[in-house]
Amino acid sequence: MGASEDDYNFVFKVVLIGESGVGKTNLLSRFTRNEFNHDSRTTIGVEFSTRTILVGDALVKAQIWDTAGLERYRAITSAYYRGAVGALLVFDITKHQTYDVVERWLKELYDHAEATIVVMLVGNKTDLAHSREVPTEEAKMYAENNGLLFLETSALDSTNVELAFETILRDIFNKVQKQKQKSPLDNVGNTVPLSAENPNATSASQPVQGKRACCLNL
């Protein structure tokens, strides 16, 4: 599913949200670099990485943003959500308290992001199923009742990580295509002018220079 980082048709900004310690950073590194860090340290700032995959007949550059510790201080600003067309709301299946605050995170997301944003609820750390505190059916029902996609993952052993990102990117792509068919002459939903990174690409996020993870202070 991979492709060259310099060749793409769309740029989709996807944000990772949820409590500290649920595995957001490792989901990011597993998807974009196929890496897992057992001793993940908190970085204060905003970290993002990119990966280009084939969705349908188009090359989509996923620009994945991670709060990188800011959630501990409630310091996430509207700039983090700006231009996002997708969000993975992550909780730890072994810590019910990380699931209890999903509704608060969802409210914050909808307060700052576009109403058309595609959201997936992700129960992470299925490799620790013996310590599960959040039943799969409970989270799945919550997702269905709130119009969210849902999947359980393990960044440690890679279970469903590819599927999670590919599913949300495909859903975003399908929305863009439907909007194009309805209004071929108009800008598509969150779509902004052509990305500065690739003059031939249509960007559904604010273009940000750089292909590797970095930190920004917002």
C-alpha cells in the first residue's frame, strides 16, 4: 500500500487525540515508520509524521498529528485541529478511565474541528487483553450511537494499525469524491488551495513542510 512520499494526489490531515499514555505516539510511529518504542517519552509540542498510501486509484499522503504530551496540560489549541479531516480518538482497553473521558475529547474535537470531520474510536493495547477493562461491545455500541468508526488495535504487535488508518483515509477519500461529484466547481469540504509541497496535489489540510516527525510549539 505504500508509495513515494514525493508522489501523491491528496493530503489528508488526521489528528490523534485521547488521554496521555493510551499509545497515540506508538500508533503514529507504527503506521508511518513501522516502529514501536517501549520507553516512549513525553514530548511537549506537536509531533507529526507522514505516509503515502494508495486509496482507490489515488495516492493519498496522510499527515498524522500527535498531541505529544500536551493533553496532560490541557494545552491543545485550535491550531492543532485546524484543517483536520480525520481524527483517531484513542483509549486504552486496560484503563476504563481513558474510555470514560472519550465524550469530553469528542466534544473538544467538535468544538474546534469542521463538522464534516471523520472520527474513528480506537481501543488500543489489545495485546494486553488479559487486563481488559473496557468491553469491546460497550465501545462498539458507543461508536455506533455517535456515528463513529470503531476498531481495536495493538501498536505493540501491529494488530489492525494499518487497517485503522487505511479505513479512516478511505472514508475521507470517499467523502471528498462524493462532494466533487455534487459540486465539481466548488472547493471540497475542508479542501484548501493546492498544497505548497506538491503543486499537483489537492490538499485537505493546511500544508505543512517536512516529511519527518518534528515538534512545533503552538
